Amino acid sequence: MPELQRLRADHAPALLAFEQENRAFFAASVPDRGDDYFTHFEARHAALLAEQAAGTCHFHVLVDTDSDAGDEILGRFNLVDVADGSADLGFRIAEKATHQGLATATVRQICTLAATEYGLTTLRAAAALDNTASRAVLTRTGFVPTGEEILLNDRPGLGYVRSTAGEA
């Protein structure tokens, strides 16, 4: 059973492998991270851990601890720009882990963590209009469209919001 874990330094090798293995898959629905991301991955990972330590972001990975290859990362679920009781949710899941309900279940878990562990009351998210999978996950987990049309790397998208009030 995959397990949600707070991002740690020792996740770096598995996280890099996850990003490399799924780069083309992700680029079809979300903006590509670019070559610089991979070239300077170690420094970027350290910077994320520093942001997390400062409390401005909360980064999580979904880890398959039963993988034949050792701990394998199946997804990322991040709360960024934490301020005034709110944060932006971003997530991505490995191609081989799609269509199993993992994204939906983990976003629900992140919403609970946001309320109970991080004291957040409002979460925002965005998805490209052609990213039907992410839009479906957001809708299934209680996010509602704000009506705000946005651009995500020149692709039309839609903003979403969700209250975490009453999360158990």
C-alpha cells in the first residue's frame, strides 16, 4: 500500500528517478520543468527542504514501500505559498499509478493534513482545461471552480478553491 510521507533529504534519488521516468507523461498535461531542473536537482531539492523547514511550503511524496526496486515514488503532493491560513495545492502522479484512485485518495489525505497538521483553512489549485484527469480529481475531492480563467504556461486553465473547515 502506498504511503504518504513528508519530503526528506533521503527521498532525493527516488524523486529524481520519478521525475525523469515520467517527464514526457507530465509534459503532456502540466508545464515541463525544463532541463535546468534536472541538471541542478540536488540544489533544488535542498531548497525545497529549506522552504519546508521555514513553514512556507509542505512537500509530500507518495511512496510505494513494497516495490521490488525498493521505495519507489508514485506521486508528489505539495502545499505551497502557505500564508494567512491558505496554500496552493499541486500534485502529479506517475503514469503507471494512474487510474487506480491514488491521486484522489491522496488529495483527500492532503486536505485533512492541511487542516489538522498545518492549520490551513483554504486550499487553492489550478488545472489546464485539457487536463481532465486533474480537474476530475479536484472536483471529486471537494474543490470548486472559481470561475477564474488562468494561463498555465500559455495553456488555458481554471482556478479552484476548497475549504478545509470541518476536516477530521
